[in-house]
Amino acid sequence: MKLTPWFPGTEVPSRRGVYERAMHEMTFYSYWDGKQWWPGEVSPKAALEKYWMYSSIGVPRWVSQLWSWRGLLK
């Protein structure tokens, strides 16, 4: 899988989708909905499924908005 460079958490992606995030020494995948980050998971597919589940039942986001991130390239 090809990835973009890392961006600081103070910048936000221009497109909705799943991104890799970094928290200290750990990485995970999280969905960006254009306004906020959603809770993360161990794979891009699981992060997207978690977003669909949580957003459909109204679970508020609780993940830090300031962790660094990078995009997944095709």
C-alpha cells in the first residue's frame, strides 16, 4: 500500500475517507467525514465499517482531532 507523507493533526484532509493516524508509537486507521475524525480501527475496512455503524446510531466522536495522519494512495 502506498502512503502520502505524514501531516500534522492541525491540518485536515481535503477529502473524506479512511486515513492512517499516529498516536505516540501506535498507528491505526480512522475515517475523516469532512468535519471530524471518527474512532479508529486496525484496518482501513474496519475503520470504514465502524464509521458506518457509529454514524448511523448517533455515537458522538471521541477520537483526538490532533493526531498526525497520512493518506492511502491507490
